[in-house]
Amino acid sequence: MTLDPDFVRAQFPAFSEPSLQGQAFFENAGGSYACGQVIDRLTRFYTQRKVQPYSDYDASRLGGEEMDEARTRMAAILGVDADELSFGPSTTQNTYVLAQAFAQMMQPGEAIIVTNQDHEANTGPWRRLADRGIEVREWQVDPGTGHLDTDALEALLDETVRLVCFPHCSNVVGEINPVTEITALAHAAGAFVCVDGVSYAPHGFPDVGTLGPDIYLFSAYKTYGPHQGLMVIRRALAELLPNQGHYFNGGSLYKRFTPAGPDHAQVAACAGMADYVDALYAHHFGGEADATARGAAVHDLMRAREEGALARVLEAVKARNDLRVIGPVDAAIRAPTLALDLGRDPVAVAVELAKHGIMAGGGDFYAVRALSAMGVDPDVGVLRLSFTHYTSDPEITQLLEALDAVL
């Protein structure tokens, strides 16, 4: 089964927006276009349900039901129970709240492991626990390839490690890390696992239940939805960690780690992401399947489309002697988030690309530690070209022609 690009792009109002015609979007790792299903739900909530939810009158009752629907349906796609999924204002803030919970549970002298491959959101909050006497160990990337070697992780693991934090894939290196293998290593050593899925989830929602980590985080505004952070915390850990919400919400798993009230409209609109998955499944496969299976099928459909497009771009850039590709050059093992070390100002190059209708960006992308480890001056940064399953073949051609023109 191959993805139908015309059907996909018809689901996104941005592709029919007159002001965007002729422009190809290659900064999806910073935030994707929103699908129509999300926009429709957000509009409906603001126009028909913008009241305090969960009361008995219709507008309130329906608003609460839509919020519950978002959590229930997205949890099913992710292969977890509905109350194991929480919504917060961003993944960065969700991680910070989690770090405070671990700080209350851990004792001085106990350890956590973080990487220097991460976006700062999944490393900075954990590193700050050193101020409370927690030992912070760094699982370091290979400086030439950006790869995280599991042998190096094993050398860091011992009975004092309580938590291992790493990305499903880095927002600059792009390599897809073996979550199940890493989780098994950490669990065998008695540690919990926190996976930052922000750079992976836009390329297909993962079956978190099967992958096995205790925590999985990603951002809805990068998965065709509104600006919310989604956070899976599996039951055993969620019940063990101290409550970070109001004391009277301590008995609710999905409220324990949301100290502030959620954005009601944006939570409700996240059900539109499930609508989109279901629309893709129905169009391409039809038939009956549970939500997790539908999500898995759509995941594979997206990844297959992206691998083909990414292979074209990698083939065009990997042999150039005027740039360095950060991370692997095999499309099968990386996300379509491509960071290029140009040896010159990438922002100026992005400006030139914009003249050719290419929307891209340059900078450090909050991956200062990863770039520094790989010999890239973070004050200069990289040119990042990121796309998804909705990026068309003509847009890939437009990108490659633009690169030839400006590099």
C-alpha cells in the first residue's frame, strides 16, 4: 500500500491557502501544518463550547465529552490506557513537572542518565537535579556520527540509576534510536525510562505500549494538531511518583502531573489528530481494526512515504563537498529531519532558499549540546530541512533545485 498524496494534502487547509502557493514547507520539525479535522474541532469548541467543562448544561457537558474523547482516542492509538495519557501546555513544561516529581522521590547519591543528543527540553530539566544531590551521568554521542551506542549506556548503568532519558530520535541527528532495546537494558538495571518522542511522533504515532518505556512525550503542534504537550506515564510509575497537581486530584493519574488547568479547547481539538489517523486508514485500507492497529498501519504508511522522499534528498546532498550531513545517510534508519553543517551562516542560506520558495531555518534548534559534541559551533548552527509524509514529490524537486542554486 502506498500513500495517496492528493488525499493527504486535501486534509490540510494550508495547501489550498492562496498566500502559501508556490512555497514548500521544510521546517516541519519546528511545527507542522494543522489538519482540517483539528481546525474544525478547535473552531467548534471556541464557538460552541467555550464554557467551563463538565457541568450539566449542554455546552459544558459536550465540551467535557470532547476533551475526554481526545484523551481516550489518542491513548488507544498509542496503545496505553486512557488515564495514562496527560495533556500539558508543552513537552518542555511537562518534562519540567516530571523532573520535580523525580526530585521528590529520589535520594542524594542516586543517579539519572541523560544524553547529549537531546533537544534541551529532555535534558536540561533533568540535569538541574544535580543541584539537589542527584548524580547526572551523560550518555555521549559518537562525535563523528552522532550515534548513541548501547554499549556505552551499559557502562553507565548500575544499581544507583533510577532513570534513563533519551530521544526516540534527535531533532538534528535524526537517527531513530532502538527504544525497545534501550528500555530493556534500563529496566534490567532497575531504572525507569523517559523517551522524548517530539521528533519522531510526527512521522507516525508509536505504539508506546509495545515499545515499553515508562514515559513517552511528544508535542501535538508537530503532529498536525494544536499547541499541546502529550505525556504518557505508565501506571506503575505514575502511582509511584509524588502528585504534582492539586492535592484533591492525586487519585487521578492523568491529573497528577498537570499542576495547572489544561487548555480545554486545545485538548478537545487533539481528537482531530485521531480523526486524521482514522481518515487515512479508511481511505487506504478500509475494513475493521482497533485504534492501535489503525495507528500502526498509518504509521507504516507515513514512514514508507517519507523514506522514499528522504532517500532522494540524501542522495543529492551526501556526496557534496561543501557541506556535512549530520547523522546517518541511510533513509531507513532516520527521520526526515536533515541537519546540514555548511561551514558558514545557515540563516543567510535559509534567506536565499526563501527566494526560491523554500521555507527552512538555520540555527542550533535547542540542540546545543549535540551540535557542540559533533564539532559544530552552536553560535553558527546548521541548516535544517525537515519534512513529513505530506511533502510532495514536486516540493522535493523544488528543494533540490533550490539547494543547487544557493549552495
